[in-house]
Amino acid sequence: MISDEQLDAYRISGEKIRVVRDGIESNDVKGIVLAWDDSQVMIRRQNRRVVKLDRNYLFQPFSEPRKEPDNI
């Protein structure tokens, strides 16, 4: 699970992130962090739609190469 400190750093910097949900790259969510609570994170996608995602997914900067999640 991603820490509050890391989420806050992404939110303040406005850095584009990638949320890896499974082994298929086209299922990744790309956007910026808006808000979060104990179990979910709100991400604003490039098309300005907001999605809520579970905090247990793999969060990484979009500029880094894609990593495979451990739970596949």
C-alpha cells in the first residue's frame, strides 16, 4: 500500500503517475493525484475524468519504465 507521504509528494508536485492494476499495460490509469483516504485514491486522468482506485495497486511515476505488479 502506498504511504500518505508519497501520495502527498505526488499531489504537491503535480507529477503524472501510472497506476498498474494488472499485467495488461492498456489497463493502467495515468493521471495526477487529487485526494485519498484510508482505502482509496482519486486520480484525475488526462481527459479530466476522475477515478477512484484502491491504494493496494502499484503507483509509480509515469516517467519511469513500467513495473509488473507482484500480485499477478
